[in-house]
Amino acid sequence: MVTRGEGAPVRVALLGCGTVGGEVVRLLQDQAGELAARVGAPVELVGVAVRRPHRHPDLTQRYPDLVTTDATALVARDDVDVVVEVIGGIEPARTLLLQAIKSGKSVVTANKALLAEDGATLAEAADAAGVDLYYEASVAGAIPLLRPLRESLAGDAITRVAGIVNGTTNFILSAMASSGAGYADALEEATRLGYAEADPTADVDGYDAASKAAILATLAFHTRVTAADVHCEGIRRVSAADIAAAAGLGCAIKLLAICERVPAAGLRPESVSARVYPAMIPLSHPLASVDGAFNAVFVEAEAAGQLMFYGQGAGGAPTASAILGDLVAVARNRVGGGRGPRESAYASLPVRPMGDVPTRYHVSLEVADRTGVLSAIAGEFSRRGVSIAAVRQTGGQDGFSPVTGEEITTPAGEEESARLVVVTHGAEDSALAATVEAIAKLDVVRAVESVLRVEGLGRTVSALGVAG
């Protein structure tokens, strides 16, 4: 650990200076006096590593002596106490942070991808070196969420963490619900307004949320969970018809990250489930009203009950706020000679495969409009032990397509179709998936139009407003 003299400043090196990093620099300079008062010593920025200085003209003009392209040399400097990393990605961030930690520097990072893939290596290195590893900004932007999980609720047993942790997908789904737009149009609008990246893959395919789910599950259940352990589905296949169907059931569709501590049952030991997918939730649940780019997370604990955390989940200033909060905590530890919480992975619970997780489905089918169809479909559910909660026929083929809005008519001489909606009771996901696969092969089924999971979040399926 770097030796500090009494009253000496806490010196900070910053890796990366994009949207978030630029806000970190601004806050460190603008709030220098306030930060010194809170920490008990000045907090001094001594270097900023960027790959292409010409892309940061404001930084190079205002602080030319701070800018460097040699990140390795910056983290190796003897006068650096804390390294703040906002580069993102796995490498070179992992190598740089491990180098910093092993040389006695505490680390503040917003790197959800790295933490979800190899957070254990960073935590072990920090423990061995006796330094701090803080990462509040890696999940849900400005929302204080991780520190309550690993500090405020450390004396409680957390059973479930579930919520909306990706602002881009929440904006897209909210836009689809409010305007009736399709996915492609809503994504285009999100890109135009700056809520979606030029390449939105990490967001819309659920990878960003899966990384955050891994971090949340690791903290909540004292078990190392990686992104590879998280079942992940995105929102690309959510259609305007799905949004309309959800509204008709008194539901909204949200991309949810769900982490649960699953009790032991039969021969199965206690385990952890971590999953990300779009799901229908009742409009009466607070998560259903979380619109735009906002995030919200529910935490359920045995003694504390249900807690909700809500706010700005992304953006330069909100994320920088979380980084500065961590920086103040780390700097205080440096001044006082203490340490923050260490990694808590004592439980080491197994991760339950998605196929073994109880879920519920909303299945929309185009079927032949004739007798015996429902019996054939119900038989496939029954054969796999899946109970049907409700069935609804939403009309024949003649009319208007719920997807394109275009008029549909049945050609002369062809058998008419009907649209059938089935909502199931809870069953293992593997049984539900196998049922849908079998149904798709029936000659009476023209198409499986959509399959969405249903999350009652404490309510029964019958409360979703589907008449049986």
C-alpha cells in the first residue's frame, strides 16, 4: 500500500475519459473543496490515461499536464493512491486493474463486463494486497444499490433481487407501449435520442442486463455468479402485437433481471437462479410504471421485507455520481487507515439451470379454426405436466394483423384460422419449452406467434385478467 503522510492528498489516476470519465474530471475539479471536507484530505487528480488525446480537446487544453497515453506507467506511479477505471471491456482493463491492486492501490470501477466475467480474480487480488475494490457504478448508474446489498443488508437474508437494470431496453419497450410502434421504429427513435448505441447488441440482446444480474446475485447471495451463469434473452422478438396482448391482460412487458435464492427441495440443494428476459408483469406492480430510461430494482429480504430502488440508470453525470461516492469511501479508508467490505462468497451455492426454474408462459398461436384444436393442444401440455391457467380465442384470421395492421382475409376454399392465447400455471421452464416445441409440430397449429414469460411478482396468474 502507498505510504501517506499526515494531511497528504489522496492522489487519483483515471483510466478512460469518455462521457462518464469527463464527468468524473469535472466533478473532481468543481467539488474539490467539498470532497476534501468529506474525505478529511484533498483529493487530487494526478493523471488521465486516454488512447487518443486528440478526441479530448477540452481535457488536453485545460489539463495538458494530466493527459497521458501510457496507462501502464500511470497505474505504476508511486504517488497514486486510487485508480478509477471507466475504460470498459475486459482487456486492457483487467491487466491494468490487477497491476494497480498488486502495487497497493485501491480501485474504483464501473466495468460491469469485467466484474461479471472475472470479478473473483479482482476481489482475491484486492484481499491479498489489503486494498479496496468498489464498483457501485457498475449497476444501475446513480442508484445506490450495491452498497446496501453488501453493507446495509449484510445482517439479513436476501431472497430475491428483481428489476429493470437497462435503460435502453426500457426506453424501447416504453415507446412501443405508448405509441404502438414496432420494435424497429422504437429502436430507431432510441438511437436518434441517444438512448441506444450505434451497435445496440449488448443492450437489446440482454447481455448488459445479464452482467448486472451476475453482480447482483454475487452480492445478494454470497456466491460467485458470472455472466455465463445467467440465462439471457433480449427484446428483439417482442412485437407490437405482444405489447397489445399484454395491455389487454392488464400487463406491461419489461426486460427483467431476476436473481433468486431457491430453497432446497427434494434431492435438489439450495441454489441460486439468475436470469434475464422480457416478461409480462401486472400493471398494478410498481415496476410496470417505470418508463423511459429509468431503472428500478426490488430487493426482498427475510427481515427487511421488500425494498425498492429507483432512479437514473445510466448517463455521464449519474454514473459519475456513483463513482465519486465510491471514491470518497475509498479515500476515507486511505486517510483513516481502514478498509471497506471484502468479498463475501462464503455461501458458494450452485447455480440452478434455467430448465429447472419454475416459470409461466403466455403463448400466442395461430391455429386451424375447427373442433378438436384445443383438445390437441391441451393434450401436449398435460403430457408434460404443465397446467393451463387460462385460454382465450382472440378471433379468426379475417380482420387485421396485430403485427402489421394490414387487413387479412381467408382465400376462398381455404380453412379459416383462429388466434389462441394460452397462459400457464408455474412449471419447470424445460417442460414449458418442450411443450411449445411439440405444439408447433401439430398439424392444427399454423404458427407459434409469440412466447413470453409471465412474472406475477407475488400475484397469481388468475389475477392477470385472463378469462378462462
